Amino acid sequence: MTKGTEIPRADGFRAGPFTVSAVGAEGVDLSSVDASGFTSNLLGQRPDQGGPSTVNKLSIAVLTIVGHTAKLRLFPAG
């Protein structure tokens, strides 16, 4: 994924939609604004952070960052 990539809402997981707002040496930044206007941000997500981040029932793990491209894994939390 690169800056500007949009990840659709995962209805069954009550998360998203997300926009990749940055990818680089500092990590991956994701932002989300839901239908009610609630904003959430996951900033500086990195492969070496010790585990995935979780938003409601969705876990997001950064697998690799190469330059300005990241590979993410989205999966059910729990």
C-alpha cells in the first residue's frame, strides 16, 4: 500500500474505512472517519512494534515497509 490507498469499511468488524496517509521510515499512518464523524488514527505502525493494532474487531499488522510502500495484513481480532 502507498500513501492515498483507501481500505474499504469492514462492516462485520465495525472498522474503517481507512486511508493510508503516510508510508515511510517512520512507519505507516492510517486514518479513518466513520459515518457518524468519529475520527481515529493509527500512527507510526511498524513491523517491529510487537504486534498488530486493533480497531474494534479488526487487527491490522504492518508486515514490511520498503521505501514508500507497505504490506499490511488485516484480520479478525481475537
